[in-house]
Amino acid sequence: MTFATSQELQAGILKSKIIELQSALFFTESSSIVKLPTHVISDVELDNEGQIWFVIPKPAMHIEAYDTEMSAKLDFFKKGKDFFVKVRGVAVLQTDLEEANGNADLSAEMKAKMKDEAVIAVKIKIQDIDMVDNTPKPSQNWLQASRSQLSSWFF
């Protein structure tokens, strides 16, 4: 019998949360003069190394004008969900698709999207994750609230 490590469990939880949310804002934090604009990402995949893959529209300028590696953030969210996930890491623009095509973890659909000339593939090497749960706390009824208020006054 094998047991999953805590890192494997965290990766599994992260993967399930990201798949559940599916939408993110992609921000780059480059010090370069030419920066990628913020993008809304709606279709992401995670590989077994814990890297996040997606495509963005190819920038108007030649891709060589951009850094191929830069700090980036992904803010995953979905309306109606009580949680969100913030990811920080290094974004790598995939100008050579051999790595993506050789990655057995990526679906055929994602690989087909990456071959489109109008988009560029991006891989995020995760460095930091922040999962925030905004589940509303159960409220006390008026009787419990007044009883606790009275006890705090007298004791």
C-alpha cells in the first residue's frame, strides 16, 4: 500500500481547485520596456510537474521583442464560488513547441490549440500558491448572540 506525500496531496487539491475555477487573470511582472498585456485565461491544464499551461493571443509585436521568461501572476476565480486561487511563478513563452508536443500530460486539444499561428503557448512554473476560502461563517441566532453579549458584560 502506498501513501501520497503531503506535497502530492497539495498538488492534487490545487489541480482540482484550478480545474473547478477554470478562469484566471494572467499578469506579467516584467521589467522590460515591452510588456505583455493582462489576459483572461479560460482554458488551462496542469502537467505532472505542477506547471500550468495555456495559450494567449499572439502579441502584435514580434515575439522576439518580449522576454521569454518573466515573473507572472494568475488569479483564478469564478462567479458564485466561495474561494479563489492566486498563483505566482515564472511564465515561459513557448516559441518552440517541441517541449509542449513532447509533454504526455497535455491533452490533444491543448496541443492542437498551441499549433494555431494566432496564439502563443505559455507555461507557468509555480513558485507560490495562495488558496483563499471565502465561505461565509455561520451566523448566530439572536438568542445566542444576546447570551454571549450578556456573559461578556458580566464575566
